[in-house]
Amino acid sequence: MAKSSSKGERIEKLVPDTSVIIEGMVSRKIKSGEIKPATVLIHEAVIAELEHQANMNKTIGFLGLDEIKHLKELSAKFEFELAFAGLRPHASEIRNARLGEIDALIRQLAFEQDGTLLTADKVQAEVARAKNIPVIFVEIEQLQRTIRLEGYFDDSTMSVHLRENVVPKAKKGMPGNWTFVDIGPSQLAREEVKEMSREIIEEAGVRKDGFVEIERPGSTIVQLGAYRIVITRPPLSDGWEITAVRPVKKLSMDDYKLSDKLRHRIKEQAEGILIAGAPGMGKSTFAQALAEHYAEQGNIVKTVEAPRDLMLPDNITQYAISHATPQEIHDILLLSRPDYTVFDEMRNTADFQLFADLRLAGIGLAGVVHATNPIDAIQRFVGRIELGVIPQIVDTVIFIRNGFVGKVLSLKMTVKVPEGMTEADLARPVVVVNDFETGKLEYELYSYGEETVVIPVSSLARSKSPVQQFAASAIEAKMKEYVSNAKVEMVSDSKCIVYVPENEIAKLIGKEGKNIASIEDRLGVGIDVQALGSKMAAEGEERDIAFDAKISKKHIVFSVDGIFANKNVNVYVDGDYVMTANVGKDGVFKISRKNKIGKLITDAASTGDGLKVTVSG
């Protein structure tokens, strides 16, 4: 029979395993008087496993080594000997620690030394009892307690920021209306921060609502009840730091006072929702309210989170993507067939692709993304997902500002001529983004050459320059694939003049104009090629000159002062540069009325308004 220890019982040889070392239970029970050992015997396998974890920069390794150091300090005060025994395990045994190799070595030491095994691992305790090894099993329930971190929070605290050599600080208030204040009397020592880290990880291991979500070299992310906790340490950070965030208030959909139109959209139509906003604005709080709203309507609702920090009822299953691959989450959701899934938060390309894949499979989705304005949330998909697929994935963007719904956008695909362009043959597939409440067109997304552009329509109403500037830049980059230097002037959204070195014009145009025709088809704009010298003249300092313009059957004939003979002059319509022409020796230059530039100048000459001629120098 295995013997157990009553409080204060003297134990000759206490053999703790890794589980109690990492969680600091040995020193705690000795200090409380629950255990009075003559010798604490630690197997070299425990040291090797902790060393391995510490070398991988995992928190549990450092915490375990700190516990052993603490036991050394306690040995004189509580009159026990700290000793080490056993052979250091092989590398394969350390790698297979999860398979029980290290636990087996520790049990063997307790058996050989006639010691008492101390463990918090239920399986380890049962195996020890089966082998008639004396064992003290610490029940998990005994470990639950209020940890020091919780003492820094009050009802108005949004987040707590603890760092070594810095006074503890907290954000207090509500999203969009908070203050950053000191919440401690003095700076925290490194040992204090490390001890709080130990407490957090211990609690996460024993509480039903606690999880170590992500363990990486240099950082640990923990979800502990309502607290989302990030622990960082050197060498990732320059000191030990704990950041803990907690929802200040739990809201329902009724608290957001949504319009009837938006309520109907959420209930009946919206199945690809993006919940966007800046950090701390209340995105996750809204996502939580939306998930509960769908569940209350009798839907099967699940969440995908990293970490699992949404506070939801038991009828909503929460999956941690940090503990699975995107493919595993994909398979689980397709096989379990939820009506709605909340994805909180989408950060990297794999997350966005998983969102798109699940949405195309027919699952209703609400994704949470960081964005400083509503259109940024849609732009997060550009380049990751085909443009034409975006409206099938996302139909509604709900932007959260200061804890409330600030703006709502809706998306749909259509074929049209983009705003700011005039030629009917430039029609193309366009993603139109409207203000959901007013129906006003706000943005357009479409392919322009080889780029996908997002154009604010409101700016096009004031000026064509955003479209033309982007087009000029894209065309100029394309031209430089053929010539050594190029400058581009946009005459309109469908016409441009390209200036290249005179000796490379023929190369750019190609035999029978095949090169330039191919480029025009690819870019969707008409291109007029001119010598770069005339462009340089156009870029110099300019002054207006007097002129007389007459419209004949085939030309617009300009007459200027004879002093400008053989010089280049620039023609402008309504302040926009149109073309550069060379003045003949008689002070006359002609422009054909057949092309689009000629038609533009003819219209201006007919009214007598908006037409000017300048000369450089």
C-alpha cells in the first residue's frame, strides 16, 4: 500500500516531479508546514528537462529553475537537505518527456531511495500507487486562488501593464475615453514580475477557464478567465513584462442601438461580416454580442480565436487556432456544420485564406480585423484573395469606434466604367463599396493594368488627379521595361503622352506598331509617344503667351508671336496639360482635329474658355 502524508508529517526523502517543481508547490508546502522533509531529492532528469525548456526560452523552464534555486534558499531555514540524484537522461528521453520517459525515471528514483513521490500529475500518481511507491498527490482544486495580478484590476480597468523596473500602470475608462495611470507605489523588481508570471501559468494549468494558448521562445500568451495575458521576456524583450487585458463591460446587441435596416441585414442577409476598428475600440465586445445574438436565435454558433478571450455561454464552442492547423479547423467546421462562426482575430495571410475558404463553403462568418478606417478592412483582403471573389466573401463591414458602431459599408460586384473614366470601352468588373445606411457610393476597387486599386469616389468628384497620378506612375513603370527612361503625362483617364529618348522611340513602338498596341491593350489607355526633349521643355519654368486659335475643317491653327518660332510650346485645357507642340518659322502650329486631343482642344477653342499656351524659359 502506498502511504500518504498528513499535515506536518516528517518525510525522510521527498522526490518531487517536474509538475510540482514548475508550479512552485514544493516550496509552498514546505513554507506552510504541510510537509517537513529531511531531504528533498531532485532527479537529474528534472534539471535536464527544465534546462531544455529554458534553452528554448519557454517560461516554464525558467520558473522551474527558479523554484529549485528557491528551495536551496529555504533548505537552511527549514532544516532540510537539497540533493540531486540519478543519471542525466539521454536527448531522446528529454524529447519524449510527454510520453512519460522523464516521469518513469523520477518514479524509479523514488522506488530505489525508498522516498515519497510528490506530484500534481494524476497519471503519475496512479502509476506510482500501482507500483507501491509512497506518493503525495496534490489535488488540482487545492491550487485555485486569487493571484496577485487580479489585485491590480478594478471595475474601470481595461488593461494592466507590468514591467520590471517600472511602476505598474493601467488603462482605466472605456474604449475611446480612457486614461493611463500609475497603480502601484513603486517600481517592480524582475523577481516580482517573474513570480507573477509563475502564478499566471500555474493557474492556467489548473483552472477550467485557463489555457496557455501560445508558448514561444521569448513569449507566452495565456487566457485566464476574462483576462488575456501576454508575458514577454529576454531576449525577445529587454526585460520581463506582463500585459493583461480584460473586457470592461459586456454588451448585448440591444445596447448598440442598431438601425432597423442593419438589424434586418444581420438577421436575414449578411453572412460575410467584417468587424473592424482600431485596437481597444471594442471589436471583440461587439463580436461577442453578435455570437450570442445568433445563438439566441436558435443557430449553432462556434468561434475561432487566438487566444480564446470571448466570454461566451457553454452552448457556443470556442476553438483555439493556435492549437490546430488551418486545415484542421477547416475540417472540423465543415463536418460539424455550424450556422455561424466568429473568427476573432484575423492577423496573417493564413487567417484570411481560411476565412475565405470557409465562406465559400457556405458557412456564415463574422471576422474581426484591425483597421484604422472602414475601407482598410477590405484592403486587408486585396492581394490575398482574387478581387472578384471579395464580394462573395465579405458583404458587410461594421466599423467600431469608441465602443459603438461608427460606420457600415456594403459590397457588391458590377461591370461598369470606373468613376473618373469616360470611355465606354474601359468598362470592367468593379467592386463597389457603398455606405450601407445611405446607399451612397464611397469607394471602387478594380484592376488597373497589373495593379488592384482602391479609389475613393468622393475625391474623384473634386478632381481627377488621384486616378491620373496613379495611372501615370503605373504606365511609367511599364515603359521602363522597354526603354531606359520615360516620363508620362495623362491627358485624360483614357489617354496619355509618353516621353522617351528620341533614339528609343522606334524600339518602343515596334514593327508596325505592335509593341505599343500590345501595351495599350494591356493597360487600357491610348498612348502617344514623343521625344523626351519636349517633355523637359514642358517641365521648365513656364509663362503664358498670347495666341490666336482658328478652327478649320481638319485642324486647329494657332498663331503666336514670331519670336517663338522653332520653340516648343505647351497647350493647357482647364489648367490640365494636354500636349507640347513645335512652333513653325512663321509663328504657326497646327493640331489635327481627328484624334481625342484635337477634339478636346477644339471644344475649348470653340468656347474661348480654359485654353492657354505657355512657353518654357
